[in-house]
Amino acid sequence: MSRAIYPGTFDPLTRGHLDIIRRASTIFDTVVVGLLNNSSKNPLFSLEERMDMIKEVTADIPNVEVISFGGLLMHFAQEQKANVILRGIRTGGEFEFELMNAHANKKIAPEVETLFFPCNIDYSCVSSSMVRDVAAFGGEIRDFVPDSIAEKLYKKIGIK
């Protein structure tokens, strides 16, 4: 049984994230969206809000689970009995950063592989921080995040 973890803060989850989850769900028996509980990142949405949003937009994908974690990703992977970590790659710079992390992770948990997913070209410029910035200045974000998440983000920052 193949079990993959797609980790992140997902503040908020973007269409790019969702695309990777959907693609991975056709390859792996189970895709765990590992929602990082890292208060030092100072997320806009609470852990519970992010968890609810992700569950809502992945409800139609039966082999997706959403589980929060803190601490080392590789310890979480071992606890979940996952054999793969999924990482989305938008740019060459991201690849270098993620490759460094993959090498370090391999030292911690040699039984867990890292698989890089190149992003869909339609979402190559999309990041959660960019979405928050565009929304904060009243810009349209529905091309970047699912509609339900756009509504929650606008409400959170006080834009109708």
C-alpha cells in the first residue's frame, strides 16, 4: 500500500496545491495532506480553519486524508507509515531548496522517498503569500484559490 504525504502550511490552500493533491491521488493509495502546525509562521488562518478548508475542497477525493502535525516532517512520515513525501516545484530555485531538504530528510528516514511534482503551468506564479497579498489589496483571487477559500479569505481580511 502506497501512502504519500503532501506537507505544508496551506495558508491558504491554492489551486496549485489542489492540483498536486488531485494528481497524486491517482498515483497513491492514500494522500495525506500534512498540515503543518507551526505558530512561528504566524498564519492568517487558524489550524482548524485551514483543516476545514482543505477537507471541504478535497471532499470529492476519497483517498485524501487531512492530518495536522508539528515537529519534524520525517517523524510524522514514520508515524503515518508513509513511504513518499510529495513536494511541488514551481521554479529552479525551489528545486535547489527542496533537493537540499530531501537529502537531509533521507538521512533522518532512509525508507522514505521524496517525489518532486512540477507544478501545472497555470499555477506557476501562485503562492499562498501572493494570494494573501492580492486579496489584502482588494484584488481578484478566484483564479488562484477555490471559490469557497476566496470567500473565507476575503471575509477574514474584511473585504466584501
